[in-house]
Amino acid sequence: MPPLFEVPTAPLLSIGQLQHYPSQCEAPWLTGWRGYTVGSSWSSPWTPLTSSVENQQYDFSYQANRLFDRYFFSSITPRPGEDTVNGRLGDWLNAKISKPLPNPRTKFLLNDGSRRQDLLTTLTNPLDAKNNPVPPFRRAAANLLVEGAFNINSTSIEAWKAVLGSLKNTQSIPTFDAQSLGISLAASSLASLPRFTLVNGGANTQQTWCGYRSLSDQEIASLAKEIVREVKTRGPFVSLSDFINRRLSADDTGKKGALQTAIDRAGLNQSYFTAQVTRQQLDNATTLGAAAGMNWSYPYPDNLVGDIAAAAPGYLTQADILQALAPHLVTRSDTYKIRAYGDVVNPISGRVEARAWVEVIVQRMPDYVNYPNPGEDPKNYVPDPAWTQTPNLRNISNRTYGRQWRVIRVRWLSPEEV
């Protein structure tokens, strides 16, 4: 039998992995639940395209996708048999491993004036209402940076090709053989997007109902082109959930999210799955149910029309892409390249005596600006920690200017580089 959902066997790295969470168990008395709630964006047959709730019926995917804006998995979780001090954090504190976290793009960061030992205290001190009122999981984000974060509002096809292509040659796929009961590692030169940690079949056409999807360079290029088309149509996106969710609109943007629309328009599933659910089939089912004294109808049946095999293991969904890429996606750029030019003009001859070009890389950091308030003694003022939420900021400068910008590189340019 093909697998449908996965029970985690290791700490999660991506909110996208929550697509396997059996959310329907939370409130089974509510209709409208379906599998793969988190990360999906298909319209619900229980609500209109223009709304995510109607008559106490919910589009649960639309609601659940807000998780992408509120939480992330730090991957600091210790390995089995270890604690936080002696585990991954301990490896970093002792400078044994430069990238100790399972997500290699997540890097530890020391806040202003902090030592490595201070970070250990920050992340391990127990919650205390008086002296330590902020839980450690909120403090963690202030001490982590994402290396190579990607702005979802990018309209560069080449940039999207690069981020999708980053899934190539990055992993060997553990594959379970149901006949031999053995596990093998399958390497692939394609961009692999397995839904499961342990897959039950090969890629693409080998076993579409048990395996997983991978993308060729041509498919990546086609998908990147369609994603950019959606960004231009729907953007700019102000949050990850805004990017993931469908629009609350009566047009085509209300039927599914930007990524799923791009996947479908690129035809990435049509080569493997062709059977469709039609409106006529749904109407026939309603008639048959009524004849048997049962209600098999939906308030908005048109929202169910589409591929019968949607979300089969070999059927690529936007949730599969988010499972792989969500930890690196952002809605704004925090690193900028600034170039400036200056010259010296002879006031008598009017000739340019000298020219100079400079390139500066600046990066937004978690630390607040933290200037003392007016009239406050600079020696005694208390700065706002980086994890302070906006309503609780003490310093006026932090409410006005927010986080620090740091110059991380300065380079003088030659005329040939301009």
C-alpha cells in the first residue's frame, strides 16, 4: 500500500513537515478537515473562494498556514542520549564543530557583548516569572541567523532556478523495499522532493503511488518561470502565509496558492496523473446519496473539481516544496549591497582629478539599536534584549528604528568593476 502520512522519527527541521500532522484529530466534530492541512492551499468545498470561514465551516489550511509566520524549528534539539549543554550547543561552545546543527544554514550568533557561555545561559535558563520571563524558545531566534535566506518576492527566474536547483545532489534518499524489507540509499542527480523520510519507491514514473517526485533542469526552469509569474500577479507578499495561502478572491487566485498554481501551470503532475473529479460526478453522487436518504453534497462543490490523485506520494504539491525550502524563505531581504561614487574636481580647470568607487555590504541584525532614552544616563540605561516583542520595548529608539544595521564588508572598486 502507498504511504500517506509519516510519524516523525527525528526532530523536525521545517514547519512544512507538519503537513503530516493529523490535524483532524484536534476537533473531529468539525467538518472540513482533510489530510495535509499545513502547507496546502487548495480551496475548501465548505467555504466560498472569498472567505476562509462560513456558517462555522472552515478552510483549515488557510488558518493553519499562519504557523509559518509565528514559529520555526531551530534544530538545536539534542541528539538521543544528550542534553542541550553537552549536545549540539556544547559542540559549538567548545568550537569542536563549526556547523553543529542538523540544518547547516542555521548558524549561532552572539548578541552585542555576549560570550559563547552567555548563549548557553540564554538558551538553557529555566523560565522564571521575575528574572527570566521570556521562554527559551523565544530567546533562541535572537541568537540564530539563516545563511542564504531567499526572498520570496524575487521576480528573477534565474534566482528561483537557483533556489530550486539547490535541492540537487544534496541527499541520498533512504528507500524501503517492501519485498526484501531492506533499506537502500538512492542517489539522484535531479532535485529531489521526497514527502517522507523513508520512501517506499523510486522517483517519478517508477512508482507514482509509492515513490517521490524529483525535478529535471527543464522542469525546474518551467516551475521557476511560473512562480515568477505568480509573484508578479499576487505580490508583493507581506508574510509567508500570504505567499502560501490562496487569495480570498472569486477569481483563479482564490482556488489555490501561488506555488500550487505554478506547479499546475508548469504541468509537473499531468504527465503522471490524468484522472479528474468532475462537477458531473459530484452532482451524480449527491443524487445517489439523496436517494439513499444521505447527504453527500458540498456547499461549494466546484472547489473539489480537479485531479483525483492530488497529494498521492508521487504527486508534487506546494507543501512538498515548502517542506524542503521553508526554513530558508523570507519576505524581505536583510543583506544589501550599496555602491557609491565620488570624485574631486579641480575648481580652476574643472577637470576631474580623482575618482573612487566603493562597495559596502550591510546586514540587518537581531540586536536593537538601543540608544539611551532622552535624559537617561548612558552608563545606567537598560537595553532591550533582541527577543523583546515590540509592545514591550523600553527604548524609544528601538520603537523608531528597530534592529541594527551593520557594515560587514567594504571594498574599493576599480573602474573595470563598475
